[in-house]
Amino acid sequence: MATRGFGGRRPPRDTAGRIPPGQSATDGFPVLAATPTPYIPLDQWSFTLKVGPRTVATWNWEQFNALPRTQFTRDIHCVTKWTKLDTIWEGVSIDDLLKAAGLEPPTKFTLAHSYGGYSTNVPIDDLTGGKAMVALRYDGKPLEPDHGGPARLLVPHLYFWKSAKWVNGLQFTQRDEAGFWELRGYHMRGDPWKEERFAGD
Amino acid sequence: MTTNTSTPDLHPGRLQWQSAVITAIVPRTARIKSFFLRLPQPFDFLAGQHVDVRLSAEDGYQAQRSYSIASAPDASGEIELAIERLEDGEVSPFFHDIAVVGDEIELRGPIGGYFVWSIGDAGPIVLIGGGSGLVPLVSMIRHRANQRVNTPFVLLASARTWDDVLYRDELLQYAARQDGFQLVLTTTREGARRPGDFERRIDRQMIASMLACLSQTPRQCLVCGSNPFVEAASQALIAAAVNADVIRTERYG
């Protein structure tokens, strides 16, 4: 059903194929978060890899920064309807992280955990194979705290709530366990091209 | 609707789109109008939740936006959205310049279950809103008033001018009841009109003075507005020794 009198603003033809349904492109970089921004001193930062309750590996900031680096240029899509094209990131791929820990994925599911208590679930197949990283730098500079610094998960092919800000751990789980927003009605996977915004979409 | 009874009900049913009808349009400030929408399939919601609105062009192109519900949860089958006109916007100028009473608007909800207040949630509650960030907070304040509970609330509302304070007269009426709802205003582009009000951007001293209105530390702080506003307010709360765990934020972006 068309909305009376609504014409809409179309994206330019050269980028139209990169804007998922219901999204519109922004030049800015909006900030969304359910909690105040935590400011984590680098000498207190750490990242922990777990299988269930068991810690498999922990890195401090210095150790984490010594891991191999990967660069991504990707389009990102927020469930609040904005899309940002060609964002430039640098960090540690999940492939390299698992390699450094000497860990083969023991289950198909993970929960990412963050300073401030946020969490989100991501299937391991959406993290490995060059699809995701723990990002440390954005656009050539250290990641700003309100954009998730010192480190955020980056899973650019899923809605951006999956790219947990202030990430401090990745935990393998036996089942697909809902995280912070997924417990509140958001979709368990969140593919923007299928418009998986909310449970049942 | 897809329901699988063998899985735990983590998610209430699928959010269905419905065609709501605009029953009234009320200007609130120079840049904000309220749109009252009758829902063919009314839903229960919590004060603070929002809906997604979807506009469709003749050729099938669609645009979606999220808007907070300004009305309190009730049985009327209508909701109120207060929409600010953004000059470079795609959807808000449609609402302000084209939409009329009787038009059908597709929407679905309720959405968001964190930036909410229920009457069972104990106070004191601190609410801080900038500009149209007041909308979800007003839903909470109306809910408190309708349900006649006396949970201590203090609202700090920031706007450019006295006339830009969204729902100003209604908020002043609630404050006049002296039933535990306190109102502090700050206007950033003109002078304060009431004793105890401020005339500058939000800062630590202002937040500390607002917290001093309360006899106890807040149990919950809900902060809504632009990202710089929310950052300033929430960091000022933390500087005033409020635990970050009790601060919930909603940022317009």
C-alpha cells in the first residue's frame, strides 16, 4: 500500500545496490548505546576467550596489539535505519584470534561480552572465514570511546548491534544464547539484506 | 505469525505491520508536532518504547524510521508520536508538510525493552531529556500521573528556549501537584524563567544540583537526546557518584 503523498528520497544509482531495504545512507557516524560510555584505561583492558565457563586465553592490551592485523573496508548497517558506506577498520580477525589461542571452534555459537554488561550472540560461521574482527582502529585512528574503543567487535555483514562496542571477550556456547537486545525482541541473527530486525522477521 | 511452541518464549510474537489512521495533528513547538494514530490492532507497551514507521512510494520504495511513543500505556487503542521536523530529513518533513488527518500510516511495535519505566519500578527516578529526547520520558511521566503513584521523579529538561520545551505546560501542571514529581528546566538560548531553573548547556554542577532535589540516590536514571547531550549528562551523573549500572541511555542517531 502506497502512503499518500510520499515520494521518498532515492539513493544515487551508483550506490543503490548497496543500501539494504528500509535503510538510508548517512555521511555521519551516529552513536547509539543503551548505557553511558565506559572509559577503559588501556592498562586495565583485557580480552578473554572462553569455552562455556572455561577461560582458554587472555590477552592484555599490549599482547592483543601484537597479534596479526587485518584491514577491512566495508559498508555497515544499523537497525535504527542508517547505512554507512566504505568504512575503514583495522584490527585482529577472529580467524587470527582463534589461531593465536590454538583453538578450533568447539561449538557453532558464541556470545560476545563487553565492558558495561552488554552482550550479543553471533554464530561462529559469521565470525570466521575473514568475516569479522576485533577492531582497534577506525579510519586510520584509534577507535574513539563512544564508537566502542578501545576495541569493538566488527561483524559488518550483520546489523551493527552485533558489532559489540567495548568488547572484552568471546565465549563459545552450546546453544544459540540470546544477548542483550536479542532478549528484548531483536533478531537472533540480524541479516540486513533479509531485513532480520526483530524476532520473527 | 510463526509460533513454535517447543521453544521457550524468549520473544513474544512477531511484530506485525499495521495501517494506523491519523486522528489528530497537534503542533507542540515550532519544530515538533504530535500525531495521534488509531491502531486497528492495539498492542500493550511500556512507557519509553518506540514504534517503527514505514512509508511507501508508488513504485514500492520504502523508508523506515523509529519514533518514541509520547502517550502513556492505556486502553484507548491510540498512540501519540511527537515528531521533530529535521530540515534535511526524508520522513519527518512528510509528516509535517504532507500528512493530514485520515491518512493511513504503516507502523509496528512496540520496540525496545530497556529504556522503559513501569509503575512497579522503585524510585527515585532521574529523567534527563534534551529537545525531542523528552518524548519517551513524557510517556513515563504521564504513566506515573495516570496511575496515581507517587514514585519520586525529577526531570531535567533542556531546550533552546522556553517555547521549545516540549509539553511545557503539561509538565508545569504535574510539578504544581507537588506529589513527588519535580521539574527543572534549562534553556540554552534564553534566560531562566523560574527560580531554580538554568540558562546554559547541561553540566556537572547542574546535575549535582538536580540530584540534591532528591532525598536518596537515584535507583534509575534515564537520559535521552542527541549523543553529545547524552554523553554530557551521563558522564556528569557518574562524576556525581551515580553508579553507571543505574544509567540507561537512548541516543537519537
